[in-house]
Amino acid sequence: MAMSLKTQVMLRIGAVADSEFWVALPKAHAKLFRIVEREGDASGARLTIDYAVMLIAEQIVIDRMMSETLGGATHNGKSDYHN
């Protein structure tokens, strides 16, 4: 039986909340589209599930880091820079 995308992401970075996964998924998809559009699909290597999992995991880590670093720069939970 094939593992879900979320399960594969969790194997890379540990526990992931559903909300983190669903927020990261469209961002990772958009990033993949931009990469393929700009650089090509690398003979299909960028069109694999493993590559998608890597991008999703990377986006979750980025979102966590943004939350931590911008957390102190927000007012009432909203950043002056990213509203």
C-alpha cells in the first residue's frame, strides 16, 4: 500500500499538523510549477512523488521559520509586512 503524501513528509521532518500540510501543499505546487517552467522537468526527475514530498517538507519548514521569526514582529497576530 502506498503511503500518503503527508506520511512521507512526516518521515522527512517529523510530526506535521493537518493545517501545516494543507497550507504548504498549494505553495509547494506553485513552486514546482515555477521550477519546471523555468528549468524544465530534468527528464522527469522533478515530476516524481519524492520531489513533491521534498518541496512540501521544505515549505513546512519555511512556514515554521517564518512564523517563529515574524512572530515577534507582529501586532495582534498580523505582520506589518505580510498581511
